[in-house]
Amino acid sequence: MPTESGNKVLQDPNFPKKLEGVLNQIKPEAVYFAPIEGERGIYMIVNLPSADMIAGISEPLWIMFNCKLDLTPLMELSDLQKGLQKK
């Protein structure tokens, strides 16, 4: 989250409630807050059974935090094994 927009967001007394609302909407399995390249950052582990769910997750974060999102798909071992069998 860029520092300037992050400062504005954090000055909003309703920020904790808004963050909780967004997280309840996204339903991440885990959430971690950390600096990323010198700016405020959030890592979320989210189960996406379908790619069309990306918009529902991304849009609230872009609108509320004016942030950059990097999405990285991950697989469990069983997903990898299933995918390799389809070769």
C-alpha cells in the first residue's frame, strides 16, 4: 500500500471495522501484515476454486486501500500430482 494513501486510510477511525469487513468478505485462510519493499503490505492465503473469484477479492482491496496486488497461484501436492497425470 503506498505510504501516502496508507496514511490516509489509517487515520480513518473506521479503518479497523472496514478492514474486518473486507476480510470477512474475502475469507482468507491466513492474513499476515508486513513491510513489502518499504511500504505497508498484507499477505493473504485465499482458496480460489475458480479464477472468476479474483475480481471479488481484488476490487474491494483496490478501492479501499488504493494498493497494488500481486496474485500468485499455489498448489498443494495433490493438485500437482493430479495435474501431472493429465500430461
